[in-house]
Amino acid sequence: NIKINFSKIKRTPNTLDAHRLIHWAGPRHQKKAVNLLFEDYFINGNDISEKKILINIAKKIGLNPDDFNQLLSSDEDKENIYQRIKNASDKGVNGVPCFIVNNTYVLQGAQPTTLWLKVIDEVLGNTN
């Protein structure tokens, strides 16, 4: 139910640093970081590759903005993120949302409940 404001989106940003922010947010704050990134980009049309935008989000999720700025200015975890992107690409991921189930099934985009039930049955070995 994301309300996309296409008229405000001027360009497709490089999301490497946004992915680094999500990584540094840790499991406790990742969902909030993703929601704020989506809101900034899809609703407000902000360029989520801009450092000031990312620092503001980092602050909102409770990260120290100075520490975050220092990390962002370094190469910290870039290789880790590149490897994750390659791993996802090797599995067939080419967009979001994408779900990898049981490290085997790749479901791209929003899928109907009936498909999810079939995948779950197959993972559990409940073939009819």
C-alpha cells in the first residue's frame, strides 16, 4: 500500500549507501530504516543516495549521525554489500520485493496467497 508519487521522483538513485544504512541499522532498526527510505524516495521524491538524506534517516532510527557519517565516508562494508547483491543476482533476484524461501524458491513481486500456499506445501513436502 505504498502511495508512490511519481511526479516527485526525478531520478533513480544509486542505492549502495542506502543498503549500507540498512545493514548498519541492524535487525532491531532495519524495518524502520527501510520504511523511511521508501517514504523519502517514493512519497517525497528525495534522492536516497544523498548523504544528508541518509544521515537524517540514520538519526531518526537512533544511530549516531557523526558515527554514521564517518562510516559512510569510508569503504566500510562496501565489499560485503557488493557480495550480497551478487549472491541475490545469482539467485535470480532483479527487483523488490523478492522472497527467497528455503534458499531454493525465488518469488518476485507481490504474489497471491494461493501461490504462497503452494510454495509452503512444496517446502514441507506436502505435494498433492
